[in-house]
Amino acid sequence: MCMHPANANDPRPWPQQGLERMICPSAIAWVGTDTPDPEAGLIDRLSDKAVFMMGDNPALPRMPERPTLLDFFRLRFNDFTVQHLLASAKRAMDDGHDEKIVLACLLHDISNGCLVRPDHGYWSGQLIAPYVSEEVAWAVTYHQALRYVPDESVGYAYPDSYDRFFGPGYELPDYIRRDAEIARNHRWYMTSRVVTLNDLYFFEDTDPVDPEIFTDLLGRHFRQPEEGLGFDNSPTSHMWRTMIWPNNFL
């Protein structure tokens, strides 16, 4: 297992030192593809010198003992997600939107970064719910359904990119139609709708954004736990730990 350059000077001991540490991909990574289930073959390789990986993977940059939200941006989220979220939030900030809107834009797709893509709005909203206002978590959750539904009154059209992603004949599932209607009649509709208006994609022409420009905003509106995300025993701590140790066997 190669060591990530960022770990070269980290004095903390590594788990399972001296052993071959095997990674068994989660089923969601291979179900429905041509990749066979690797678990049985890996179990056959278990020995006193080969084990399933648990804990820090030296191939990834090591997280601090008390990780903050921006640590996940720097050390875990993929580059596409980071660029997308920072650009969306920066646009909302530059347009003078309320800080709750900027925060929702900054967090709306974080599940895509290092957790799961399917139903990303629901996962992202749940992930942040213990740490932000109810309105921000709601807006993040419902932006997924609203992304598919035009609103001419605010100049929002069905994204051309969705025709590319899913095909021009794609039919929305019933739950998306249902939740878009729920959102349309909710008092926080415009909070979530403005998120969709600032929902840029990574291939759009945007300048790099320094995440540090959001430090003060996060200090005011994101309840960073003293113990670090993943270790504060919130209802979603396990989701943050999954991103810290994405290659754990169990």
C-alpha cells in the first residue's frame, strides 16, 4: 500500500502495522456492473500476514484527530465535488444572498464527495442536519427534486446537462415528483430554489475558489463539534466516520 505524501511526517502509528491490508469494496460500488463480488476471493487470502483493512489507509491523506468540515473538503472530497460546491457558494455570495443560502450552496452535494451519489440531496441533508439550521438542511434535501422541475417565475429551466446525463426521454420517478410538489408549497421553497439557481457543474467555466473565504460563515452557521466530525455521537457521526475511513471492512 503506497503512502500518500501528506502522511510522510505524521508521527501517529498506523493500524495493522506490518500486515497486508486488503480492501473489500462496498457492494454499492460494484452491484449492477461487470465486476464480480470480490469478497469470497479476499476471504480465501486471509492469513496471519493478510487482513482486511480497518482504520487509516496510507494511500489517503490522513485526517486530523478532530476533523472540521473544511478538512473534509481538503482531504476527502473528490476534486469535482469541491470545485462544484465552492463555485456554487461563491456565486451565491457574490450575488448578495443571505448567508443561509450561501451555506446551503456550499453543502448541497457533499454526499457526492466521498459517500454516495444516489439520492445525494437526501443523504447530504441528513448528513448536515445536526450541524446547521433546519431550514438549511431542508433546502439541501429538497434541492434534488427541485433540480428537475422548471420554475419560469425565477428563470429556472430544466438543465440541458440532464438531457446529456440521462437522455432526453428520461421520466422522473414518482418520489421526485411528489417531493418537488411538497417543496413548491413549503415556506422554505425559495431557499431551496435559489440553491438550484446556483447549482453549477464542474465542467462549467469557473475560477478556482479558496475554501478559506467561507471560514467566518461556517463559524457563524455550522456547529462544528469540539470532538471533531465523526466523533461527537450525533445521529450522523457514522456517516462522517465512513468518509474518514472509507476502506474499512466493517
